[in-house]
Amino acid sequence: MVSQADNSNGKNANAPKRAPEKGGPKKGGRGKGDTRRVAGAMLAAITRGKTLDEARDRLSDLPDSERNLADAMVQMALRHYGEINALTSKHLKRALPLRPHIAHGLLCIGVAQLVYMNVPAHAAIHETVAATGRREQPFRGLINAVLRQIERDIQADGPPSPTPLENLPDWMQARFEAAYGREALDTIVTQHTRTPPLDLCFKMPEKAAAFVAANDGAEALNDTHVRLERSGDVRALDGFKEGDWFVQDVAAGYPARLLDAELRQTSTPETPATVLDLCAAPGGKTLQLAAAGYDVTALDISASRLARVKENLKRTKLKANLVRGDALDWQSPKQFDAVLLDAPCSASGTMRRHPDLVLNRHEGYIAKLAEFQQHLLERATGWVKPGGFLCYAVCSLDPEEGEAQAQAFLAAHDDFQVVSPQNLPAHLCHEKAFRSTPADHPLAQSRYLGDIEKGGMDGFFAQVFQKTGA
């Protein structure tokens, strides 16, 4: 075990020599140490409450060639955050403080390289220690000593055994195991440690089929969604410039497919069904519904997120009426044939794509969100025509935000009835609702096969109700 006093002030003989620096990397003349420093600063910001997307602002300090590496190190550290802290605690008398410097972030970045990224030990250790600045100087030797001890342990005994449950807070483990069982929980937490594949949603099935035929390794998940294990720059993929597809996890596509199964029975090109997409950004469901030929109004409170929807509509040559507004205050001039509410939620179903969520969620957050979701559902009911449809969806694994919310809605609204899902994989339909988890795969014939290599899917709940009263 190494103490701070044993190796502080950079006195360890093995520590690389570097003069203390006053701040972060400066533009021009950047080195590899700066890449690690940016990564450490990103991780430190996330542990203090920033999202991964917000922390990515720091990547602008790096040249293009180094940005992907820094981002990959941060994501790997986030995916194994619990395991990394458990491993480093074996070599520390006390944990490194999270504030006001980035020493803890740098240590985690160093371990991520050594254990999970196959970065050569000399590069991982030297460059990570070299990334310490003036504020981290008292911990410089300590970081060096811990990383070198971990490397010696790996050389002697091999990499540490995976313990993915350590990456999930105890309260999440308890809630997810109660909802899905231990076998599914084990698969969910393992999926969280893996970089997910890329799913594309095509506007037209024939374009999806042609893409699969022309690209080795592309897998058709359904008639519109295609999966790629590795993609690189998505802008270089076939069909991007032509606007044939947009990025969307296959699970995120099913709520709109549920509505489409009902609306297509009465909608025509001459009189297309009208659909209100509430909390619409980033816009995948808006694009799906527009591609299906419906008259879509997309409402969102964020101007910047609506701007992204507008860009994607332009690229895909689709049309929708974009409205900026708060769904709790907005006044609609009309009712709609269908309303899709993909409500703000804990987003725990998207942890494999957003590994920072695990650090920035707490149990009390769920109850507050559930109350907000209930208010949004109440507002949505007034915008549905008699005989029309309301689809409620959340990208959460927590039943309090999904199944329980839908049951409470039905109990309070006798003018709505459940619609049985159509044209969806049977193993994803339960009690007339759609439910997926990262333990599922869209082509599986039964749940929880543990087929990690298939890449799983996001966790989603969705259910459709039809308004029966006048």
C-alpha cells in the first residue's frame, strides 16, 4: 500500500521529470501529456456533476488527432469507474480528493489505459504522470507509484478479474434486480462496460436492405434499422450525404413504430394523420414519423436542440413543424390524431451510450421525475382527438418511470384504453407494452440470452393508449 507521504512532491526516482505548470494545456505545441490532462480534467468535471457532453468542451483544446483518444480514455474510465476505484483503493491508504485538482481523474485515466485499453505501460504511466500540473504536484509521485504497482500486478498475475457490478450504485442494482432478475442485471452491467455498436434508422426499407447488401458486417435488426459494430466517421458512410438514414438505437425506434401501426390504417397521402411529438429533441422519432408520411409538429423547450432537429430534417429531406415551447405551458391551436410523449427521465436505459449517467443519478431523482412525467401526461391528454392515440415512452430501466407510470395513468383516466402492440418482436412485448433492456437483442427469440457480442439495445418502455371519450 502506498501513502501520499511515501511518494509526494515527485521524489520517486521512477517519476518522469517535468516542471510544474500553472494551468492546463496551452494552444500550440501540445504533447501527449496534454491529451491525458484534458482527459483527466474531463473526468474530474463529470465527477463534480457535469455531463459527458458538457465536459467534451475541453476537447477543443486538443488537435483533431488527439481528441478521439482523450474521449476514449474518459469513456473507458466511466464504464469501469467502480472497478477502477476498487482497484486503486487496494494501493492507497486514503482516496485521492476529488477537489480542487484533477489528481483523482488522472489516476483513473491511467488505470483505464493500463487495464482496459491495452496502452503500453511505459506510455500510459509516463504520459499520465507527465500530465500533472502545479495543483496535482503533491500527488505526482503517488500517481506514479500506484500505476507502477498495478502494472507489476498485471505482469505477475494478469489483468484483474471483471467485476462489472461494482460500476453500478447499490440502489440501482437493487431496483434493476427486483425488476428484471439477477441474470438480466449481470448482462446489463456487462453491456455497460462495452462500447455499443452503431444503429442507423433508414427512411425506406429498401434503402436499408441495399445498405446491408453492400456493407460487410452490417446487420438488419428490422426492416428500417441496421447495426454496424464499428463505423468510424458516420459522415463517410454510404447514404449520409443523400440523407437516407439517421443515427438511432433500435430500441428508440419502437415507440414511433407503435404509433405508426395504428395510424397507417386511416392516414392517407392526401390527408395524412397529424402527430404531436412532445419533448421532441434530438428528433429521431420526429424523423421517423415524417418519413412515414405524417404531418408532424415537434415541440421542445430547447432552441439549440431544435436547431439540431432542423439540421437533420434538412439533411434527410424531411419536413416537420418545429415549435419551441414548454409542454407545461404551451397552448395548442388544435388537437392531433396522435401524441407521442417521450418524457424526460433518468435515462438509465441509455447508460451504455452515456456512461456518465451512473455518476450523476441518485435514487431520490426518480420520484421527482415521475411527478414531472405525470404532469406532462396530463397535458398531453388534452391534445389528443377523440379516437386518437397517445404513446407514452421513457428511455429508463426503472419501472417507476415506465410501467408504474402507465398503470397510474390508466387508473386516473377512464377515457383512455390500452392498445395492444402490433408488429413488434414478441419477446419485447409484455402486458400490452413494449419493454427493452440492454440484456435484450432485437433478433433474440427469448429474453436474457446473455449474448453480449450482439450489442444489446437501449432500455425503453412504451405503451399506446386510445382516447375513447368525447
